[in-house]
Amino acid sequence: MLIGRSYYLGEINPSTHLGNGVGSFTYGGAFRYNLNKRYSLKATVSRTTLQAEDQVSELDFNLARNASFKNEVTEFAGTIEFNFLPYETGDPDHFFSPYLFIGFSIYGSSPEILINDNEVPEADEGQSTNLAYPFGAGLKLSISQKLSLSFEWGFRKTSNDNIDGLPNRFAEIYEWGKDYDNDWFVANNFMLTFMLSDPGPCPAYNF
């Protein structure tokens, strides 16, 4: 089980991580395969609504542009985790560890953008599938013989500049966005996992 908060970073929200209504509820599922006490493989599927608006910005350019968007995003991610400490669910001697993770994801994106409260139909490309590169850090804690709780803060570097649907130029004259700067989104997730097998690492990968 996965629940948390996700938000977007890009032209409409350049740097705000907390506040200004940039975060949205995230939900989904997670499957973790423990190779040993140091390494794990994890697959997740999650859904959220990314959104932001210029009117909460302190930048004059953003206030004058007056753009806002929302985007229903579904993400399928695969990552590898490295535990800083030996960790095993149900082991009282190795019951917690901070960790790092890195991997790749595929996400579905369908932005709806408004500028001065008017839709921008030429920016609406419908549903598209894109590639992102998740990485970040977390903390995992064994709370029983079978249950594990973890929290992670993960950044997604996307392969395009279309999370917000904002055209970079209008009438080839006015610059609304940046051609050289791809969008990001970030997920702060809690995950509760239940161990299906008996305690102990996979013997084939016990290194």
C-alpha cells in the first residue's frame, strides 16, 4: 500500500516544495523484493493530480503570465534500493535503515492548461506516455514479523517539458516557457508492505 503527496517543479512552480497549494494526494501500491540485507528491488504504481498556478508565485513574470494547470498522472516505476544499514523485516537486530534508491518509470500524462483563465487548445496533446528517472532517499522500519513501514522523498526527472502543458512560445514572439528546461515531479510517499515469504534473505542473492 502506498499513500503520500506529489508535486510538480517547472516553469509555473520553479522552486516551492511546501505550501502554496502545490501538493496533491497520491495513492497506489508497492511490491518489494529483498535480495539481501543491503539491496532490494521495488516496483510501484501510483496515481496523483499534479497542479500549480502562477498567482501564488512571488515572481513578476509568473504573475503577469497568469497560467495554471492540472494533470492526472499515473506512474509505473521500478527502482533498486541500497540500505545504509543491514535490514530485514522481522529481525530485531536489523529492524531499520536509511536507504537510497534509483531507477526508471513510465507515466501517463494529460495536462490541461489555462492562461488568463482561457484554455490553450494547441497545448492539449491528449494522453501521452513518457519516461522519467526517479531517485531519492528514504527510511524503512520493521514494525512486526511481517510488516514494514517506509517513507521516501523521491524526485522524478522527466524526459520532456510537458508536465504543465505550457507552450514555450506564443506566436513565435512571446516566451512563456523554457525550451531547455524539462519538468520534474516529486513524491513524498509512505509505504506499508507485508512480507509474503518466511523471514530471511533470498539464498541465491545472499552476498
